[in-house]
Amino acid sequence: MPLDDAADLLQHPIIEVLGQEIVDGVHAPGARLTLESLQDRFGVSRTVARDCMRVLESLRMVYSRRRVGLVVREPANWTKYDRRVIRWRLSGPGRERQYAELTELRIAVEPLAAAGAAVRASAEVRHELQDLARQLRVLGESGRLEEFLAVDIAFHQLLLEASGNSMFAELTGVIAEVLAGRTHQGLMPLQPQPEALAEHEAVADAVGRRDRAGAETHMRWLVDEVRRALADDLPPH
Amino acid sequence: MPLDDAADLLQHPIIEVLGQEIVDGVHAPGARLTLESLQDRFGVSRTVARDCMRVLESLRMVYSRRRVGLVVREPANWTKYDRRVIRWRLSGPGRERQYAELTELRIAVEPLAAAGAAVRASAEVRHELQDLARQLRVLGESGRLEEFLAVDIAFHQLLLEASGNSMFAELTGVIAEVLAGRTHQGLMPLQPQPEALAEHEAVADAVGRRDRAGAETHMRWLVDEVRRALADDLPPH
DNA sequence: GATTCAGAAAAGATAGCATCTTTTCAGCGG
DNA sequence: CCGCTGAAAAGATGCTATCTTTTCTGAATC
């Protein structure tokens, strides 16, 4: 396991603050900032202000033009899959909408990820999935909700990583976020439903026996429950 | 329509070159660069080298540590959904693999996007979709392949945008790329198959009458054809 | 082995010139 | 008096150059 995680601390606070503000609508699309205003406000040098602006530019949240400054772009232009953008959107006013959108994404992706895992995951990983599914049943039936959530997240993350598709694997963090949000916002029944537990096992077993169609079908049933729970229309922006 | 597109020119060549090189494996994970080496190589100042490094850092392709320099990160850490990363991966050695992965993503997403469009798109857009489907039939039956491709791309893009889910809409560019690649690499039959034409119309009609389940089902059939054409396993890395 | 230490490299600050655009406004013509 | 044209001014970033500070690595030393 490559230990290259010692890296994440370099998110400059300016990026965090400005990104969140833009997402929250404090700076509407079309609004202008200048490097100098950032220097004054955050007490940093031009170099640092530029660095941060470059990152926001690379997220397509602002663009910079001479004589004009930094212009905030339309939300439609933002890079929606960047973790920071997702995080900002999940804490801003459009919170519920973003949850719903990510849930829909999850519903779309997980069945194919399960199918991929059935065909491509190693025997070891496939057994680990079955193990997690069994733990889920135990924790679910005894109502230990927090532990259940942790294992549930581990199950779905492992499945996405094992899908063999790096585009799916990239979504692990997002989907963990969605699962956690569902529990912590009381959108989950206090006791996981027996059918859900059975479906988790069915998915794991299908993956275990490399049954592609079975894995996909059972995962589809599983997410269909989520889908029914989702309001018929997305919440407004 | 906000004209905020006058913005895209600020992709520094250094980012392009280094990003492509990293994706191509010229700089393996763990390899080290220094700002000074970039200054020398590209003949730019430290500030610019830093700017570009910041962007690559924000894509999680390198991290920078004092006394060490810039360290190339594992592919698993890269931001996979950034357009530049996708572009680099589509022109590097892992080209076919990336096409296959994106195709799988498309197969996952489009059915739900169709369902969303059925429920959420305006009457105008729904009619436009039906219009495009009709054009597709004409162009397909007369074998005008390039025009067919253009309209096909327009159809799928409009559908994703009309899905009402910004995470789906964000994928329009990617999916256009996949459709174009399929045609231009001879993965498409020279004459689009009649069933595919019928399914496009069926999707558009279902969306037109706000038939959520119908739209999803027909889109699933449509992408299932693609799926059968996809090799059973993904190409190796 | 643990500790110390020198030095390498980025982090950040500052200053200045170059360049690009927007705005303004003077002058002219109708 | 009004409107237009075009040139100059001003405001902002783009990029370069250089300096100090900070942090961490790697090796020498104990």
C-alpha cells in the first residue's frame, strides 16, 4: 500500500473560504474579485493570492481577465466531481438537492459496479465482501446503527474499488458521504429492513460466485429501495 | 445564455505537457521534480512553475514537500473526472482501457438520465429530443455517418443536460467523446442498425409523454446494445 | 540505534516591468 | 446641442527576479 496520503494538508484556507462562499452564493456569478482585495482580506502576498486563484480557476469556478479581475462563473461551468466542490455543495444552501443528485448517481453506478466486481475482483476481495455482508446482517438485526453504517460504507466502497473501473472507484468517497448522510439525517429506518440485509448478502454471494447478472440484478433491487425512498422529484435548487 | 466561454485559454502548456507525461508514465509514481528543473526546462519563472504545479497538485497528480520537491502520485489518487485528466488518459497508452471505462460509465448513467429528463425536462426540450430522434432516423437510413454522429451526440448531450441532475449533465463532454471515438475507430456499423434508430425514437417519445419508466427502459435497451459490443472484459491497463 | 546538524528545497514576500482592455473624454462633424 | 470617433489614461493581471523564512531530509556523529 503506497503511503502517499501524507499529502492532503495543503489546501489553502483561502481556497476553502472562497470556494464555499461562491457555492453559497455570497459571490454571485459575474461578481468580480481582485487579487488585491484577496491580499487585503486575507493578509497574504500576491503570490499566494495568485496560487489560490489558479486553483479556483482550474475548478472552473472563476476566470481571470486582465483589467477585470477574477470573475465568478456560472454553476453550470463548475467541475462537479471535485471533492472540494462536492463538499462545498453539501454544506451550502443547495445541500438537499446535492444529496439527491449524488444519490441518483449512486443508483446509476452501483449496479454496474457490482457486475464489474463479479467479473473482475480477486477471490480474496470477493470473500471479504461476503464477510462484510454477514457482519451487516448481525449488526443490522441487533440495531447497532453506527457500526452498521461503518460496515455498510466499507461494503459499498470495497465493491466500487473492486469494480475494476477507475471511474467507479473514484466515487467511493462520494458514496460514503451519501450513505453517512442518509443515516445521520434520519432518512434510514432505525432498524435496517430485513430485505435490505438479504439483498446485501445476495449481492455478495453473486459476486462471490462470479455471477455477473445476479450481482447486477440484486444491486439494482437494493438501490431501488433507496430510489423509492427518494422524493419523486428532486428538491429545488 | 451566459457568454462566459471566453475563458478557456488559460491552460498553460506546462500543465498540458507535464500532465500528459505523467499519465503516459514518463514520470512514474514516486518520481521527483523540482521547481528549478521546470524553470530550466520550460524557460519560465518560478512563479509560473509554481502556478502550474499548484494546478497539478489540485488534480492530485503530484504533491509538493519541502526539501523534496514535487512527487508524482499514484494513478489511484488522480482526479479522474477532470476533463484534462480524461483527455490525457484518452491519448496515452491506456487509451482503450479508458474508452471502455467511460463507456461503462455511460451505460450506467444514461438510463437514469433519461428517466430524469422524462420527469423534469421542459416541453420545449422534450420536443427537441423527438426532433433529433427523427433526424437520426433519416440520417441513419441514408448512411450519412458523420452527420448522424453529430446529431447522435446532440441527442445524448441534450438528454443529459435535461436530466435535471447536474452530476449527469457534467458528463456531456465525456460522453460526446465516447460516441465520437466509437464511430471514428470503426466500432460502429457503417449503417446504424434499425433497432437502434427505433430505440432512439422510443426514448424520445417516452420522454415526450413524460413516461419515466418507459424512457429508462428504452434507454437501457439502447445502451445494452453498446454493452454487448463491448468486449467481455475491460482491456488491460 | 538515537541524536544532531547542515543544507536542500519549497513557502512566502516584495518590487517592478509588460501587457492587455475597459473606460473616459476631447475634439470634431452634423 | 448632440452624437460619434479615436486616442490616451487607468486599472488590473501576467510574468520575471530576488530575497528571507521555514521545514524537513539524510547523513554524520555519538
